Amino acid sequence: MRDRRTISTARKQLFELFDRVTGNEGERVVIARRTSSKEAVLIAKDYLDHLETASRRFAGDAGQTFSLFGSATLTTPADEVLRATRREQARLRARKEQRLHGTRQRRT
């Protein structure tokens, strides 16, 4: 649930709101004028720093690219890897078919 205050109310409660947002990570208070759709948000600076760092890391601006844990980078073109994998699967399938056909012939 988001807490929304008018500017005049937020001004009167500034010290209380400051303690609230700095005491609870992720806590935010939306401040708006009664006559406008524009809004501002009061959050702790530490939380803002955390969000900005996470945003840069996600976007790759922090000198490191975002990657899922356990993901890999291909050093060979993907189509080459796929062709090799398909060849290997075809070889294994042929071997299995030979074993199955050989077993059937022995039974008869």
C-alpha cells in the first residue's frame, strides 16, 4: 500500500516521515499537490543508492553485464553448436536403433 500525502501535510509531518522512510528499507511516501497530477516520492538515500546500483547493474552500465547464475557465453557460433549437437543425437539414435533391431532379430 502506498502512503500518499499532500505537500502541506507532508511539511507538517516531515520529521515523522523522515524517521519512517529512513527506518524501514523500501518505505516510501508519495507527496502531491491537491491541484496537480504530478507527484514526488520521499525515500531513504541508502535505498535510492541501492535502486540506482541495481538499475546500473541490470542495464550493464556498471562495467559488468547482467547474466543469470549459471549462464554461459558461447565461444563458437550457435548454429555450429546446434549442428554438432544434432549430429551427435543422430549418431546416438542410430546406435540405439541398431541395438534394438539386433535384439529383435536374435529373438526370432
